[in-house]
Amino acid sequence: MTLLAERTTTDAADELGPAEVAVLPTGSTEQHGPALPLGMDFMAAEAFARSATDREDTVVLPTIPVGVSGHHRQFDGTLSVSAPTFERYVEETIASLADHGVHKAVVVNGHGGNTDALRRVARTLRNEETAFAPPWNWWDSVDDLAADLFDEDGGHADAMESSLLWHLREDLVRPDEFAAAEAGASDSWGEFSHGAPVGFDTIDFSESGAVGRPTQADPEKGAALFEAGRDHLDALLDWLAARPLADCWPRDHK
């Protein structure tokens, strides 16, 4: 099925019938240093989600472009909602689709700050037997490949993210700013003192907003990351489409 938002209501009535799984892209609109656009996260999630549009058993929902990004708030352009607001919005969006008979979904997520909220959404929808909607973080599916491609312990506007978006949206990436991003970046996420996390906002440990080594970015490596992630997503959709809905709900108490 093509994108749900591009169909009329009569088309949707015909095409939602054979749909086994929905794909909901979520991300953020937040700072990604001087080299990447604010929409990096939702653009990546949307690209992975749209790779599923050629599947007859899958419906791709509109992207949710703003997420839980309060830790980036000191950087210009960052938009954010609270975790409960984001959680409820995603939950109710998926529940509304269940009203049309689609009770399985994959939330294709592009922003780490959304992860905890999406796990709570998945648990709530499952406990209520409304929908089975596991979150899928694209970077988790390609972490082994990224470790082979890059020498970094990044996590934000790093070589991995920069490479992926360079492949997807070359027009929005500024390679001449990679050096500046890296000069003000931290080597890894967070700041710690005697074992305690003391860096609660990105600006506490990164002057540029980046974390990692974006100068290692390469669009061909980005293509490899996208292809690997796309294949993992396709396999997950195969698994979920074939899974009986009754097997998705919580098991009875022994």
C-alpha cells in the first residue's frame, strides 16, 4: 500500500482490509550541530518507513516529527513535547488505526529521546489488547555494521547519522561543517562524576551539539547503513505480519 495520507477515504477502505501491519515513523525536530538539519531524526525514520510502501500487507502512517527533546532545548530551533504528551499522542494514533481493524504496528523511531515513552506505549496497548506495536530504533539494527565502518563512540550528529542523511538528503548536509561539529563535540554521550550522571542537557558536555566523530562520515557508508536497516525492518514486518494476533497479547497467569 502507498502512504495512507495520500489515499482518499474510499481508497483507504479498500486497502486497509488486507493490511496486517502499520508502520508509524517518529522522530524529532532538534539540533544536530552545524552540519545536519533539525529534521535529521524524523527524516531518517520516514525514509525507513517509506521503504515498506511496496508491501501489500503494510500501511505507512504519517510521520510524527516532534518528540521528547528537552535535553537539547538550549540550542536554537529545537522543538520538544513532554514524554507524557508524546506517549499519549502515539498511543492514541495507533489506537485510532485499530478502530479500522489494523491491530499490529511497528513504530519506526529516529530519536533516542523517544525510546522510553515508546516502550511504555507498546506495553499499554498490549496490556489493553488494543494493538501490538513494538518500537524499532534504526540505529540498533545496524550497530554491528556501524562499529565496522566508524571509529567512534558517538550517539548524536556523529559519523553514523551524518552518513545516513548524507545518503538520503545530500542537499541538507553541510560536509564543510563536520570539522567544526567535531571540534566542539564530546567523544561519548553524557558526563559523569564518580559514577553519577551529571550531564543532563546536551550542552553540559557538547559545545557544538554533536557527540562522536562526524568527520568520518561518508555517503556510501550511509547507503550501506540504510540498506542494512531496511532489510532488518522488512524482516521484522514479515515476522509481525505472520504472527497471529492472539499470540501478541499477554499470556494468562499460570
